Amino acid sequence: MNNDLENEMLSPERKEEIARQNLSKIEEMNSQSQQSSSIYTVDQGNMPSPKSKPPNEFEVQRILKGEPVDQPRTSNKRKINFTDENGNVTEVDDQGSVHSFSIPKVGYYFVPEKHLPSRGDFYLPGYSIAYRAAQTKEIKHYATTDRGDYLEFSDALNYLLRYCCEIKIKNTISHLDLLEFDRIYLLFCIREITMPEGTQPFTIQHDCHCGYVNDLPITKDNINKMDWNIPIGDDPEKTLARYYDPEKRCFSIKTKNGKNDMLLYVPTIGTTSKVFNFMQKELQKKKNTDFNNIYAFKEYSKLYYVIPDHKLIDEKGSYVKKILFEQNQWSLDKIKLFIRLTDKIEEAITPSVTYTCKGCGEEVSADIMFPEGYKKVFIDDATDISDELS
């Protein structure tokens, strides 16, 4: 029924009673808004819920007429101070729409981009990375890898990162979006908070050019950052850093003739694992091929650098075949340039540490290798366990 017509049918006494009730509601709402300076109420520790705002003049008129008033809800976003593992305090919100990161779940540690070996240069804006301590099932899966089998190690490490990390890129959460280089850093982040206090650091041995063998402790804090200032050729000013495109988050290579221009990407876990799966299927079609041998993949290994997103790779491998076909049409000059450039990227993204040799006193760089087996990160075979046995 029309409100005006219904209003005319009410008696004067009924109209006066309705008006008193509505005015009482207005006074109650105004009283609530004055009692607290916050727009939130807390209900037994749950997320804050917004109070209703006091009605404006237009809404008062609707209330006096007995008409409904739908007030827009105030955002329930809250801001808190988040402290990372290094004591850095940053103001963040629980919806992640103002800042370029979101609050990690309970038990997770947030990774500031400045600490990543990649410095976050190749992730889309708004990403966040967090990690937690490994649990028994994850350590068991990782520590049962065979010594020297890189493909099995890669699979076990990806399993560990899948369950112990939260990598958020735009609206998706997937460990597949993590850069290959950053995953070694996260491995040691997880180790640091998983191992009991007093555990000896993971160490590797490195032979300096002087002949002295150095014992190097490896932690998340001494892994080198990516160095994009390595000269590509004889001109020291022409480095990979010169061609970094901050909008495309890749290297945009420009050539003098314009015919050999190309975009080169730093590979993610998703890209390498999906290309590996494609390669295995292709190699299985060939006789006498050991597809567990990493050297069998040399024909395909450079594909990582021309695939912008692992989501483009379908199960049938149609996209990978398309890229292979396009590369086969490249000129010899473009192929040579491509191989030289990707060799430089591979050199830059190889995990390493820099130390001062105890023999000659020079500063030396050493690649992070696992010659004694990958499981040593969590389980050291050299540790004497006889004291634990009855």
C-alpha cells in the first residue's frame, strides 16, 4: 500500500505514537555514537563490526514517516602494527587493499621484499610471501630424497614450499608463483624456525682458488641477492639491469636492428615444473633416454626464460610446442643472442654466498651446493645419535 495513503488512514493518536517511537530511536542512535569514538564494536574477540551512523536530515524524515532507511555499511577494515622476524614494525590492514601485502596467518612469518634474493623485482605489485616451521610429514618427505638426484630434490623442495609457505600474487595463493631463486632462500628460512635452538648451522665446503678449503655456514641472511650488474659483453654499461622493465617485470631486450628484440623472464617454480613435466612426456617417446638425468633436458632448459606465466602452460603442452616452433624460426643471430643472455641470467640467479677466504684473505663467491645430500638441511648424518639409544 502507498505510504501516503496508509498515513491518511491512521488516526491522529496512532500517528503521534509512531512519531514518538521514531524520535526515540533517533535519540538512542545519537547517544550510541557519542559514547564511543570508534566505529567498531568487538564481540568476544571476533572481527570488528561497524555501528550504524547517526541518521542525516533526509533519513530523519524517512524515519518519521515510518519508511525504511538502508544506511551504507562502513568498511570493517582494521589497521594493526605487524612485527616481522627482525623486529621491523609496519602498519598493515587485514584486507590487504591499502598496502602491498597482507597479514600472515597465525604461525607464519612475513618476508619483506628487501630480504628476498630477487628483492621482489619480478613479482606483480601487491604480492606477499610468508612461511611457517616445517612439520614432521614435510620434513620426512623432504629428507627421503636420494643424494645427487636434482629432480627428486626439486620435487621434494616444492612439496615443502607448497605446505609451509603462503605465496599470494594478486587474487591467487600458490607456491608455483615463487621464483626458482627465492625458493632456496625460503628453504633456509623454514630451517631456521624449524630446528631446535642450539642446532649447528648448515655448512658447505668450498675450495678457494688458493687451495684452502673453507667451511661456510649457510643461513637465510648470507645468501646473496641477484646481481643484475654483470656486464653482458665487453661494454661494462650494458648489463642486465639496463634492460629491466618495471612494468612488465622482466628484461625487455632491445637490439639495434629491432629484429632480435625479445622479452626474457626469470623462471618461477610453476614454469620449471610444468616444462619438466612436458619434457618428460616428450623424452618418454624416445628410446634409451634417461629422463631422470638433468642433462637430458638441455634441449628444453632455455624455454623457462621466454614463458611469462606458468598458467599459460596447458596439460597437453600446446603452448610449449608453440614456443618451440617460434624459436625454430629465429635467425642464427637471435639464437646466439638468446643463449648468451640467458646464460647471464642463469649466472645471476644461481644461489651463492660471498665470504673471505681464511687462506688468502680474498673475498670469494661460492655457489650453494649440496654435495653430501639434500636431506642434510634438516637431518645431519654426521650427528652422533648413540646417546639417544638405550
